[in-house]
Amino acid sequence: MKVDVYKRPEAGGKFSYLAVPEGRPIPEEATNTDWETASHNVDLDDDHTPVDDLPSQDALRQIDAKGYAISSVNKVRIGPNV
């Protein structure tokens, strides 16, 4: 699955990341935050190596459940180029 990745700054110079299926808008419940584009066309699938602190399978489960995946503030990256 291809996803678009957005980021927002958090305390301590860390970032939270939001991944949505490529081409889809940021979900309404997440639009109240100032997300900035981090990366487009990130490859996220079961056979892909885990993407740093957020394993691909966890992100895919979140996308299946709610249409997007979001990292914890303690996790620094969600995509290979982010």
C-alpha cells in the first residue's frame, strides 16, 4: 500500500506522524492539527521492512481500522524517507 505521510512538531524536538492512503485527504478528526507534508508515495505493506518505530503491520492495522495511522509522540519516524 502506498501512503502519504504528514508530520507535526511535538515537545522536545520530536514529531508525530500521520499516514493516509495515497491521494486521500487527512481525515476530518485529524484536521484540527497543523500537519505538514513529510513524504508522498511511501511503500507500506506486510512484506516491507518495519519503518523504524512503527512496524508496517501496525500502520496497516490502524489504516484498516480507522482509515489512517498515527505514530506516538515518542516515535520519531513512520516512513523510510521521513
